[in-house]
Amino acid sequence: MTKPVRLTIKGAGDAGDNAPTVDDLLGQVADFVEILKGVEKALGDDHGNQIVWRVTDAERQNPITFELTPTPIRAGIIIDDRAINVERIARAGFAALRNGDARPPFFTDEIMTKARQMHARVRNGLVDTIIDSPDASEPIVIDTVAAGGAERTFAAQKAAAPKPYRELGSIEGFVSKAELDGFSRAVLRFWARTNGAEIKAVATGEAFKQLEEMRLSDVWHGVRVRVYGTISYKSLGIIDSMTATGIEVLDRSHLPGIDEIVDPNFTGGLSVEEFLAEQRRD
């Protein structure tokens, strides 16, 4: 049974003891949940969300506390270990930001934006926000001290002037989808195995032919591939996009073969026309 996370939000000002504004209260809860969802996407091999965070209890006395419980997006899905890992990575990320460390693992650009918003509110409207997880030895406290440490991390990232560059190489990941973009170019979108970031690869040459085959089938979703070509970086180690010249499938175990799809005895020896006629009569 998954255990809930408790989020306590303390407001500032003269309008009631510890009373946060509606915008601060809802914004803090929403950003925290988006961080959990983002970590789950970056952490899992499927790069999707199997967890829904539900408000299962709320304490109305000041400061206000919400109990957020991870539940499966569909019945029958076991999420216990997944939820524990998501909470652990999120806690470690908040702790790293408090210390002013480098970007925490699995904290994508979108997650960093949400984290910055959470820290900014404790400098303008909130006193603090406390995240208490059942398996943690002590809670995470987002206060002015944490906001100062986090700001050092954000400032360091901003100060490092990005220097775009390109290099030949390959990236390993998992197929998201094959499509045509707004310029009618064949594009492969895939998640990088190392950090979960989605990469857009414009296909050329042999990769174009391979991608056209992918676009005709849904069974490629989630398949592990290595994409070769020219990698464009926004800055050191931060990938912007890719021009693909070749695609290597590393794991075909998810792809059924023709022998698995076709059942020679499906019609019981009847021709297709005879079988369909029998089905209509039934």
C-alpha cells in the first residue's frame, strides 16, 4: 500500500494567522505535483505517468496541510516501488537545491521551472512549505534559506553563457513516435536513455527510409534504438535536436514477428470470402 505525502503551506501577512493567498496555495500544490509527475516521466523507462496524485485528506487548521496519495492511473497497475522512487528523487532534488548544488538528476528544464516558482513564493507571500514523506528521516523545508540556495543554482545556470555547437555521434533511447513536422520533414521523437529528455531527430538518407517504415506501425513505441547523425547542442551537454542518418534497433523483443501475428488456422480452412460469409450468417 502506497503511503501519502504531506504538504504543509504556511502563509504570511496580516490577513489571518498563517493564511496563504488562494493563488499561492493552489500554485504551490500544483507545482509540487507537476514536479512529481515530471520526475516520474524522466525516471521511468516508459517515460509516461502511471501515477495520479489525489488529495486524500486536508487539515484546515493553520497552517494548511494537504495529504497527497499516489494512486494508479488504471486499476490493476502496481505503483508502490515507482511512487517510492519518485518521492526519493524529488526529495533529493529539493535538498540539492537548498544547498545550492548543480542541477539535480532527473530535474528537467520543466521541473526546474516549477521548482523555482515554489521557492520564489516563500520570498513573496509564503513563510515556508514543508514536504513530509513517510519514508524520510526528516521533512524537506522550503523557506528563505532554501530559496537562497536554490537561487544560486538557478543563477549559475543562467550565468553560464550557452555556446551552441554540433558534433557527429549517436544517442541511445526509446521511441516516442515517428511523424511529419510542420515542414513536412520525417521526424523521430525519442527519449534519451541517460536523462529521459525527449529529442527530435530529423531523418535524412537511410534514416528517412527507416522512419517511413516506423510511421506505418504503432508497435515501435517504446522500442530501444540508437540514432546516428549530427547532434546539435544548446550548450555543453544540453541537446537541442539531431539530424539522423541512421537508426539501429537494439531490442526487437517488443516487436511481434509475422509468424506470431498470422494464424493459418484462423478461418478453419475456409477461404477469406467463405469465412466472412459464415460470419455474416451468424
